[in-house]
Amino acid sequence: MMTELSSVSTLRERARKNVENGAVTESYSADRETVLRLLNESLATELVCVLRYKRHYFMAKGVKAHVAAEEFLEHATQEAEHADKLAERIVQLGGEPEFDPDTLSKNSHAQYVAGKTLKEMVTEDLVAERIAIDSYREIIQYIGDKDPTTRRLFEEILEQEEEHADDMADLLDGL
């Protein structure tokens, strides 16, 4: 089924309406409030993961701690990059990124479980990655073709979360 393209004059006319909405044009078909909630929950998830990975980086002990610590630090950095991209998208959609520490843990899909041993730390990180993977897959399915930019953002993050899970599974296998 072929969608009819708008004329140049129609595009220009629509662009002048509601200019205060920035990137959110008349053709945006997703439920913006729901997308903003999902983005903020994902932002909270990423920030909680940054904190957990950072703790694990500093607390890793044992013979194999060096390899695990390097992975923890790399993942913390990448999760922070995900958080930045999510916050940027929230602003593009006219929302406000939620950074209030009191609500991060409540809004995060993943839990903050410290873990005492290296094996517990890696296990908790793997569990959190698996939660993010399922969560982001569901969000991608929910968004569908209603917001391609947000969908692509989640697809990019999902790809890296799958790599993180694979890294943690490999580490766990070696412990």
C-alpha cells in the first residue's frame, strides 16, 4: 500500500503550525506522553546500571577481578552514553528528563543489587542486562512505525545491551 506524499506547499504550511513543538510535528503518530514515560523509565534503568557497574568496578576483588573490572568500567561508560541519548530524545519530544535520585530506583526496570562476590556482581549485571533487553524489545514493538527515531534509538541501545549480556555471560562462565 503506497502512502501519498504531501505537496511541498502542504509541508511548508504544516511546518508553520505549532512551531513551539519543535521536532514534534503534526505527523507524529505515537502517544507522546507514553513514549516520554518509557524514555524516562529507560533513562532511570540506564542510570541505575551506571551506578551498579561503577560500584562493581571499584569493588571487584580476586584473581579474575582485573578482567571483570575492565568490563564493568566499559559498560558503565556505555550505559552513561545511553542515558545521554535517552535524555536528549526526551527533550526533543518536549519532555523533561528525570534525574531525581529519589525516583531513579523506583522508575528503573532493573534493580540495584550490589553483590558481594565477583560472581554475584557479574550475575546481577547479567540479570539487569537481560531485563533491559526484554524491556527494550517490548518498547520497540510498542513504538512500531509511529516514532522511527525513538525506535532506532532503542534498537541501537538494545544491540549494545545484548553485547553486554554476552560479555557478562562469558565472564560468569569463567568464574
